[in-house]
Amino acid sequence: MRSTPPERSAAADFSTADGPISADQLAALAEQTGAALMPVTLWYEGENWGARIHQEIPVPKTGTRQEKIAAMTQQLARVLEEGIAKHPQDWHMLQAFFR
């Protein structure tokens, strides 16, 4: 595990079995482990779901760890922004209802 977490971004939070994880924590995990950071956007198609798996967000070759994480988090936010813009009517349904 990393000794200090990256600064939190306002990009997005995601839920996991262990609780919420922020976009910058996902980027940090990818940077630390070499795992692929593959954004997915979801929307409704009638009673079914539509999904798009986007291109991998690569770890930048240069910069400090924090700079790499920040760049990856920004790229992830842009992908999510595009997905929300294409299906804004569905975005509110993807938010957490209970905390």
C-alpha cells in the first residue's frame, strides 16, 4: 500500500465492495500496479443497459508519481464528462442514493 494517498479530486467517486474509491485512487492503483485503467460509461437503452469500454488511459512516461496520477485522473474525468454529455438524462440514476 502507498504511504500517503494522492490528493482527492472532484472528478468522481466510484463504489466498490469495500466502499467508495475516488478517480485519483483508481489512477494511483493503475500507476502503482501497472493495471490497465479502462473507463466504462453506462446508460439506459429502454429497459436495458448500454455500455462503452473506452481506450486504456496509459500511465504517462514522464513526471512525478503525483503528476502522473493527476494527468490520468484528468483524462478519466474527460471520458466521464463525454459519457455524461451523451446521456445526461441517465446520469442522475447512476448516483448513489444512500450513504
